[in-house]
Amino acid sequence: MTIPINDIRNSTDPDISGSYYAMQHAGQAAIDLAIQTSAAIMTTVDSKIVRITAAKLIKQRQLTS
């Protein structure tokens, strides 16, 4: 995988480069909570706001595992 030059993971500041992984972790925690509570999440896909139900999140997780 090639990381673009302007990607925050390439920052010389460890706080900035580490924030990428912190955001990924927070997103995963939001998905976990949505599944546990049968809630939906709102996110963007192709610059459009979309609502993803817990059922769809479960299906997506099953497809990637």
C-alpha cells in the first residue's frame, strides 16, 4: 500500500501521525456501539451523507472477516 505524501500518517509530528489511528479506532468503536444497541450510524460515502443500519453494519463486518 502506498501512502500519499500529504497523508497525515507521514507527518513528522507524532501526535498528528498517531491521530489517524485514533480516528480509525474511534470509528470502529462507533460501529461496535451501533451494533450492540441496534442503532444506525451516519457517515459519508463518495461525499454524500448516508445512514447505515446496524443490520448493514453486521453484514459488512461478516463480509470482511
